[in-house]
Amino acid sequence: MSDPRDWIAAIQLPGMGASTLARLADAGVAAFDLFNLSPSDLKALSLRSATRHALTDSMRVDALFQQADTWIEQAHNHGWTLLALDHPFYPDLLRQLTDPPALLWVWGSGELLSMPQLAMVGSRQATREGLRSAYRFADELTKGGLIITSGLARGIDGAAHQAAVDNRAATLAVLGTGLDQLYPRANQSLARSIVEYGGAIISEYPPGTAPRAGHFPRRNRIISGLSVGTLVVEAATRSGSLITARQALENGREVFALPGSIHNPLSRGCHALIKEGAHLVETSHDILAQLGPMLGALSDSVRAPSEEKAEEPDDPLLASIPFSPVGFDQLAQEHGLQAGELQQALMRLELQGLIEMRGAMIQRC
């Protein structure tokens, strides 16, 4: 196992992408070797000229390692860990990709990366029904023994992570930014809860990396690559969620899609996947039945909601919401809550299917 400094320096080299580093690793050339080979040996590796020139420029190499030292110190100060491609705890499923990330920055429990995971993805602009479905499936599948992996985005991602957090269960979020640049900011509290309850936040991007449009399709390959299967809840016909699902299919992983109304444009992506061979699912049993033989002894404790009546939580806020509409401001005043606190609490109740919010009016279901 090589020094993470070597990998951090290597990923900064011009023209040195994840697929190139993976190709070199398969050929037995580790990051450490790159900085110790002769110019003729480097040329034999079929590297770009810009990469070779950078490797033979001692001042430039020194600068790369100085940056590596800075980032490693930052990781140490934040309690992050680093998993390089040759680390024994690097997840095997992810290593199977043609372009696995050379280095993973991990905040939280790194052991989760090698546990059975199901990716859950979908629209950022999800419908209320889509959010409820994502929450319910994540809730049941978490209890069924799977780690829910998603992207911490608004919409379906957030609902899936929230279900795990509400169960005090582990979930894994993959970022398209550095770990110090949590995005979206609205989900920063959710991110901290994920780590608090034994989950993890990971990224292939170093500290200081801001959100960029091209990063999110790239991080999607990690979401599907870590997982034995991918569930798409709602997605338009052209979306990152469909890219994630098709990457999963290309890597030989199972893909599941939740059907919806033919009048809902966010159902069309799921319907397209089903036509292409994705498993149509209606309950969590459909997923566990498919993955169970593959993974061995998955828990059989998940039951469809129709099999037993769910108990409503003992929640003072829920108890104060009538079955007729009540105003947001009235609830805030009754419970002495700030608007943001109340909004978060109401969103959790709505995801659980216990209330319905219509603008500034709330009513119990």
C-alpha cells in the first residue's frame, strides 16, 4: 500500500485522469512509481507529453507534494480518512469500474463502503408522491439490511437519506464537491446527521473543490459503482438519474424503476428504463427478492405497509395538527419554533405521509 501523498500528487498531474491511473495500476505501476521512473520508462507507459514533462520537472513535482501535505493536514484536522486505489479497504465493487476514483476522501465510517448498498436516485424537483415513495422505500430497505447510497441532492436523494437518519441507521452520501464544500447548503444539517448516526460522506474531489456542473455526472458513477443495484424513483427522460442507472446496467448491476402516472413527466424516465430491461418494482419486497440470492442472507423482516398498520409517532407537533387546514404561523406560535425549525419538522412528517402541506396551510392525513 503506497503513501496517499503519492496519489494526491498524481491526481494533480495534467492529463492524469481516473481511467489512466486505473490502467497503470492494473499494469502494476503505482502512484509512487510514477515519480521514480526514468523519462524513457515514462514514455513506454503511453502517457501524454504534458504528463511526462510535469513528472520530470522537479520544481513542479515538489509543488504537487507540498499541496498534498496541505490537504492531508486538512483531512487530519477534520477527522477525514483517505482510501487510495491500492488500499486494502478500498471497495471491490468500485474497483471493478474502468475509471474508479484513484482516491476517496471519507468523512465518517469508511467500513460502509464495502457493505451491501442500494443506490437510490431521482429528480431534484420530485413530486410529493415521489418524495414519499423514496422515503418509504429507503425506510423499508434500510430495515431489510441494505445501506442506502445517494448523492445528498435535493428531492429524492434527500428523502432517501432522511429516512435512514430518522431510523438512526447508516447511509452513504457521495458528493460532487470537496468534503468542505457541502452542496446544497440546505442539506448541511442532514449531512452532519448522516455522520452522527454512523453513515459516511465521501468524495473523489480534494478539499476546496466547489460545485461544478461536470462533477455531478462523474460522481454518479461512484454512486452506482458502490452499489449492487440502483433504484430510480422519479426521473425525466434526460437526467443524471438515468445516466446513473445506465452506468449501473453497463457494469452488470441490477436496476430497478418505480412506475408512475403516464401524465407525470417525471415517470417517463422510469418507464424508459423498464422498457430497456430494468425491474419494475411496486414494493421493497421486489428489490429484496431480487438481491437476496445475490447477497446471501439479507433480512426478511421488511413488510409491505399494507400488511400491518403503521403506528403513528408520539409527536407533540403531529398531535396539534388537525385534519382540517391550519396555518404555518399558528403552529410556529403554538410550539415556539423558528420558521426553519418548523419547516424541517413538517417536511419530515410529510415524508412519512402523516401530513400534507399546501403553501402556508398544513393538515393531517
